[in-house]
Amino acid sequence: MASFTNKLSSLFLIPAVILSFLCMAVPSIADLQRLEHAAKADGSLSLLVVGDWGRRGAYNQSKVAFQMGKIGEKLDIDFVISTGDNFYDDGLTGIDDPAFHESFTKIYTAPSLQKQWYHVLGNHDYRGDVEAQLSDYLTKLDNRWICLRSYIVNAEIVEFFFIDTTPFVKKYVTDPEDHVYDWSGVLPRKQYISNLLKDLDLALKQSSAKWKIVVGHHTIRSAGHHGDTQELVSHLLPILQINQVDLYINGHDHCLEHISSPDSPIQFLTSGGGSKAWKGDVNWWNPDQMKFYYDGQGFMSVQIKQTQLDIDFYDIFGNVLHNWTTSKHLHSTM
Ligand SMILES: *[C@@H]1O[C@H](CO)[C@@H](O)[C@H](O)[C@H]1NC(C)=O
Ligand SMILES: *[C@@H]1O[C@H](CO)[C@@H](O)[C@H](O)[C@H]1NC(C)=O
């Protein structure tokens, strides 16, 4: 809680953001920290999503960043979401790792990107010093930076639920190969996962937001290199479905991808094209559900209004590769 308080004070620099503590009436509410992000005056919100990026500008990271700046300005974005794998190959070595400056601050320099960045951790981040990425010291170095393990960003018409998915994936524990993961803070693992799922379910049930979006690093559904993440299909997906989550947004597979679901309205969106892409690495998927797959670099935008939500995917030239729109009728919240 102490470091959260420090983070709070450094955030007063950004007037749009008001952090609030767990002030919900129900005492059993989740440990999920709640942040408030004011929407625009008309209640709408727009943002960009990028994932799998930190490579000191290499593998087109700088080109993606440049286009994000242009699209960010055009859409007048409110914030940016990072789907994790923030620093390659092995996260940050500590709070003073120069990669923070070289892969983040120095890369995303456009005026439109000087907004809050909400991050989750990816598996590569877990191979470094996790506490460093969670530290409010980074927020002091660059006041855009917000990275917590699992948390909620409430923007009135939409609530974002950021979920720490790396601990779900069993093979990182049972078969870490030559990697060392920093599991401090998430042990015992099973209890960590079950608490997180319980907290998420409760927070989703208590949400009165018109739109509900869940963000994690790992895939639930993907035709890319890693494919589905079975642990998330088994344990996370049922909670998203029962609570009528609109979108699940992830990275991990280094591509841009949109898959729909045969048995619920949820859309699976992969934005993992922030730097190195995996050309040609795609598996067959039912064409009825595979709306879009791109094996190069790029990013995604989300525009949200009371009655409409728009998704667009962009390549490194700023071309729209794919778009998707859905609407909900205007009626008062339940
Ligand atoms: C950068 O993007 C271009 C256009 O998509 C692609 O042809 C090229 O291979 C990419 N470079 C790298 C290093 O990925
Ligand atoms: C969405 O894509 C369609 C073609 O697939 C295009 O006609 C339309 O203009 C696009 N809309 C936006 C807002 O980019």
C-alpha cells in the first residue's frame, strides 16, 4: 500500500487521472486496485493498444511508435494500453536499467503519446526484476508509466480489467528451460490464481459500466505461434463469458489478430506487433471466427461511445488493415 501511495502523489502531475482507493461499499471487494480515468466531456474514450515492444527501437519498434503518434493525434487518444512483454529479452534488470529509457521514454516521443500508459506484465518481464517494473520510481522517471500486476481502470462507460496472466501458465514453472522467472510476490501460485479469479469475478459482477474489457498478456484464442493458452481457456474464459465481457485484449503472439467466439459475444483481439514479428507463423483457424490475421508489425485503436465501439488495426505505414464495429442500445444501466 505504501508504494501505491507514492505512486498516487506522483500522479497528481496528470490531472486527467484520479486514483481512488478501494472505496466500494462491499467490504469483500477484491484486492484489485482501482484507478479512475476521466472520459472526454461527451463520455467517449479512445486509446491505442500495443504489445511485445521493448527492443530499443529495433524490428520496426520505432516505426510502430511513429505511426502510433500520428493515429494517436488523429483520434485524440486518452491513454495507451500495453499488453506486456515490455522489455526484451528479460524484462528490466532493476529500476535503473537503461532499457527503460531506451525502449520506452526515448521511443514513444510523439506529443499524442504523452498520456497515461497502462501496462501489464508479460512472461519476458517475469524473467527480469518484476518489482522494478512495478516500482513507482519508474513513474517518477516517466510519469506516463503505470504498471501493476492486476488492476481496474474505470472510465465510466467502460471498465478495463488488467490481469496478470503469466502465473497461470504452468510450463514456466514446471519447464522453465534456461530461464529464471521472478515468482516473488505471486506464491503460493495456486492461491494467487484463485484469489485473482475470485477478485475479477466479483469486480465484473459489481461493474455497472456499459462496456467491459479485459486485458492480459497471454492469448485465450489465437492462431499464432503460441496458440490458445489452455490455463486461461479453462479458468479465465468462463468468468469472462458469464460476466458478458465485450473484449479480451492480449499480446504474446507477435501479430495482429481478431477472432470472434461461436458461443458468446466476446471478441479476442491480439495486439502483439510492437516490434519483432513472426512472419508466416500462423495455424489454421475456422474462417467463420477468424476475422483478421496479420503477421507483421502494427498496433490497434479502440474508440468507445455509449452505443458504439470501434476497433481498428494499423500497420507500420498507418494503413488500416482491419476494422470492426459493434453497437449496444441506449438504455439505462441495469
Ligand atoms: C519492417 O516492416 C516492413 C513492412 O512491413 C517489413 O517488410 C520488414 O521486414 C520489417 N522489418 C523487420 C526488421 O521486421
Ligand atoms: C472499415 O473497413 C471498410 C472495408 O473493409 C471500409 O469500407 C470502411 O471505410 C472502414 N471504416 C473505417 C472507419 O475505417
